[in-house]
Amino acid sequence: MNVFFVSLGCDKNLVDSEEMLGLLVERGIRITDHEENADIIVVNTCGFIHDAMEESVQTLLEMAEYRAGGSCKALIVTGCLAQRFKEDILEEIPEIDAVIGTGGFDRLGQVLDRVLAGEKVLHITPPEGLPHLRSRRVVTTGGHYEYLKIAEGCDKHCTYCVIPYLRGSYRSVPMEQLVEQARRLADGGVSELILVAQETTLYGVELYGEKALHRLLRELCAIPGLSWIRILYCYPEEIYPELIDVMKTEKKICHYLDLPIQHASDRILKLMGRRTTREKLEALIAKLREAMPDIALRTTLITGFPGETQEDHEELLDFIDEMEFDRLGVFTYSREDGTPAAGMDGQIDEEVKEARKAEIMELQQEISLDKGQARIGQIIEAVVEGKVADEDAYVGRTYADTPGVDGYVFIHTSYNLMSGDFVRVCVTGALEYDLIGEIYEEDEYAE
């Protein structure tokens, strides 16, 4: 049989999808890129915010057509939307054969057997523990980079967020399991490992009685074959001295941090349930830049949170202008049922949210362009992602660029390069978010 798999949402969801693909491949099921040829269709959904849910529902409706009128014998829904709406999905889209929640995707094989035997299956368990997986995940990122999910769930309970209800409390994956996974990935050709979780900074607290991300990083740095190790989703209030020290001293760790700050107004931060202040954020950023002057800092923000005034918005703009983040993304606030923020007074019109978002991104575009232009003439290391069609040019990323999220460097060269190659590039130009360069002629890679 053939399976067509759709993975929606975040990189953490992608890891789950790759694990599920591994379970199916172990059963002899082939992967197809064409839904019309699929005997089985699996959609791993996202249910984080309204836009993501709309995308998930639209995808399910499209796949339901193949179940109703094609060769598809099983349409299975997994992930956060499945956990959030459970039996409602089965009722609203009758073509769906099974719904599996976030705590049970390791039972995909058994659920599939029941579906093929003619059952409708609702497999929703409390989001507790960690999946029991013995099969090898199927790498879908291209092979030279891959994500390592180091923990599941979240304990923060920010007032706008449904993740703790969908994914459960914070559970760290034991260190020996992560090191074994990383070794297998490196043996398979992965050279860039990207650490993800709902929050990476708290790794190990409930297992080892203390934050242990720095210990895990040292273990990962010892693995042959890995060139870059990147850390995402570090809550700023949880960053600690040992983590900064290991980033300074271990050469494989990219001087890059993703800090989901969300806002800079103390009043809004408190309403959000965030555990920091603007003063503390500024102090942390100064400390990180003092320790690693070349560090690239990325943040994500929410604009239009209930009760956000024009003054709060202006304070956020001032903070962005002062901090000059290397990378920045912004979401308009999404009112999610069941969260404390959904019942707050002062809900803001969508037009106002969008206008504020546009202002933020316009400012960040100016900052990003200035930072890019300042790099003209520098020699930088980049990993090749692919070739530009019909051009003597390639697309690459620097240590400051997470795949699919940040910018690129466009590399002009007549040399033949392969995806995953590390090369040195002389920066010759800059766009708002991307760099332009050419292979550094004295580079050892140039043949």
C-alpha cells in the first residue's frame, strides 16, 4: 500500500510526522508524493491559532475527496486539531476514518489495522508520558539538517496559549535517547542539528532536578559528523549562565538564539502571563551580546493582545528599535476558546491588529537591511541548500538563519556545489532579509 502524508504546523509536529512515517515504512508501506495514488492518507494537523486551524480543516476537506471518490481506503487525522476537537472532526467530516490525539500517535499502526478492518476509530488519550517508538524516523528535510525534539508539552500556561491543554505538561526526553537519535542522524548524513521543544531552556528539570540543556549540548558536540547545532525556543527568563558558557566554548553551537519574547510592555507581558519585564529582557540581551558579540537573536511577537493600547504598541516599537533584533516575526493575536485571554476585556479589531503588525514589520525591515548592508565585504560560512534554476548561483544559509524561517544568502559561482556543502562566501550585497555573495576564491572548497 501507499501512504500520502501531510504534515502541518511547526517543526515539532514535523518530528512527530517523521516518526509516524517510520512506523508505516516498517510495516512495508510505501510513501507517495501523489494523493491520488494513496491507499492511506494521514494528515498531522495544527490547532495552535485560528489561521493554522483553518489550514488544517481545508486540508482535511481536500483529502476527504480522495477518500470519498478515489482509491484511498483510510483517512487518518492526528495532531493538535485532533486532540482539540476529538469526535467533532468525525462528525463534521464523515470521510475521516480515525482520529488520533497528540498522546497516541505511536499507536498509528494498530489504528490503521482497525480502520482497514472496517472500524471508525477515535484514539484520544491524555497527553502524558512520551511515545514508545522503536522504528527509525523518516527524514524529510533533505538530509543535511534535521530537528531533534528534546521535550514535549509546556508548564508555562501563558494566557493566550492552548498548547499545555493539547500537549500536556513538560516532559524531557532522556539524554541517552537523544544522543542515540543524534548519532543515527549524523551517521545518515545530517550535519546541522536543530534542537526544538515548546521550550528548550527547561530541558531536564523534571528528570535531573536541574536545567540540563548545557549538559546535553556538550554530549551532542562530541558526535562526529555534526557541524552546526542550533537552539530554538529559549524562553528568556529561563536562560542561565551554564547555557551561555557552553554556547561560548563549544565551536559547533551556532551563536544563534530564538527568544519568544511576545511583547515589551510590562503591563501586556503581565496580562499575557509572561514571567519577565522589559528591563529584564534588555539586561539579558546585553549579557548575551557581551558574551557572544556575533550572536544572532531572533524573536517572535504578538500584536493586538486584548487591552493593548497605542502607548503599549509604541513602547514595543521603541523596544524593537533599541534592541535591533537580527530576525523578527510577529503574529496578530488569535482569540482561542478556553484560554484566559479569550475572555478578557478590550478585544481589538482585526484591522488595528494588522496595521500594528505592518508597522512592526516595516521597522524590522529597515533594521534587517541595515544589518545586511553592514556585512558587505565580510567572509561568512554558509551551508548550501540548492541551486537557483538556470543561473550560476546557489541558495545557502548562514549560522544566523534557521531553515524555512529566516533569510538566505544567494551565492554566485561557477563551481558545482551540492546541498549540504559548507562554503565560505564573500558578501557583496544585501536585500531586506537576504544576502548576496560569491565564493571566496581562496576557499578550500573551490576546486
